[in-house]
Amino acid sequence: MFDVAIIGGGPAGMSAAIYAARGGMKTLVIEKIAYGGQAIKTYEIDNYPGFADNPTGEELAAALEKHARKFDVTFLSETVKSIENAEYGVKVIHTRRNKYMTKSIIFATGANPKTLGADGEERLTGAGISYCATCDGAFFKDKDVCVIGGGNTAMEDALYLAGFCSKVYVLNRSKRFKASARALENVKKNGKIQIITDTVVEKFNGAAMLEGVSIKNTATGEKSILKVSGAIVAIGVTPSSDLAAQCGIERCPLGFIKTDMYLATNVDGIFAAGDVRVSPLRQVITAAADGAVAATSAISYVNELGIKSI
């Protein structure tokens, strides 16, 4: 029987593991692919406090894992298939081959950025292509960049980048934008931002680093190359919350898990941390903070549960 089971081994999950184990909880971490989460794909991190030497995403992820493994935590590489309730508030986690009993669960399953699927995108991700302007925008200081998307996030990213980039292009596949009228107007008023509509990206160009994007006008069929050093793909993210939904956990219309200020969900004993939950910011630093809060809340829940029934 575990006190706290954490599903997901990214920054939120590792932080939760550290806090739960240090809090005297028998702790389990289940990660199906690789520890580190989306941070692994980041070429360089310069906004995580205490790491002034700008580690790569892989290096920071390794450091987080190493720290978590200092404690008496059980780490498993398995895929969770389902979760059921047992007596006295205990949860049973089922994987393909095993089952694990726990008094509480923290969902730290993250979210995946939506990709364009354009040629060169996967190869140059982290080498000029990013899915988070606030995470990686500083690398493009005094350079030309493009933001791909037409929603509020794309507009916010464009305005953020305009603060320190030489030129910002906003590429939208049609003349219609999903962004609010106010957000769009703010972008149009910024002299460093140029909006290009009816445009799709066909290819990301460059050998080791991004050198430009091949674009096509969907109305005329005209093709051209836009010389940029950075590209922010801002077409949304998809939370990994299907398993949570199966447990009856409430989600917002976009699929992110709803939590209260203690990161508790509507289901007793289940918490959520990191990119999978409703949040105004999704970065390594906020995921780690979420993990600490969720674990502390889980500890309180388990201690109360122990007094009542176990």
C-alpha cells in the first residue's frame, strides 16, 4: 500500500515525489516513457532559478530525477490503464500487468503541444522551433521570428516577443482569427509586428538551426521563404487528462483538470499538478511549484485518512 502515487515523471511529478517522500509518505512514481516531461525537448533553459549555466532540457530533467531518487521512492516504467476505488477511500491503479493500492493520487501527466506536422518540424524542435514563447523567447533577442497561430495565445506571444525581437511575423491560415478583437487590435498597433494571413507553413528550413520557413498563400498558391531565426508554434496544447476523466474528475472545456487552490480535484484523494491542470502559465518552474503544493495537500489528506479509517 502506497500513501501517494504520482502518475507522470516530469518536473511536477518529480517535485511531488521529493515533497511526498520527505514528508514521510510511502511514494510511488509511474512514468510510461521517460522522466523529465516536455522539458527534455528544450535545447537550453535560462529561466529556472539556480541554474545560471543554462542547462539543456535533458540536463535539467536528469538533475530533477537524480534529486527525486535520493529519497525512498518507488519508480516504475508502466502505463496506467485504469483506476478504481476500493474500501476506505483507497484507490487501485491498474497497469497492463500489475495493480497498486494507494491512499492518494497526484495526476502530473502533462500536456502535449499541438504540432503543424510540417517538414523539418520535428528535426528543428528545440533548435529554433519552440512551442512556448515565454520559455524560449529570450534566445531570439534582436532577431526576426514568426508566430504561427491565430488565437489569443499567438497574439500574446507576438506582443511578448516584440519587446525584444527585431521583427515578429504572425502567420495565420485564414483572414479570420480566433483571438479576441482587443488582442488582435493590440497586435495590429505594434509597429514591430506584421500579420500575414491566408498563410500556411510547408517546411522549416535549416541544417542544425532554423534559418527560415517556407510558406504558401492559401488564396493565391504563391510560395515564398520567410527568413527567421525563431518560430513559435502557438496552435494550442492537448492535456493528457483522459485517464482523469475516467475517474470522474472535472475538466474545463479544453480538457484541463480543474483544481482548487490546494490542487485538489473534485474527487477525494486525487490531486493534479503541472501542465495537465487549468493554469495561466505552463513552465518548468510552475510545474515544480505545483508538485510541491499537490504533495503537501496529499500528505494532509493521507494523515487525515489514516486517523479515520486506516
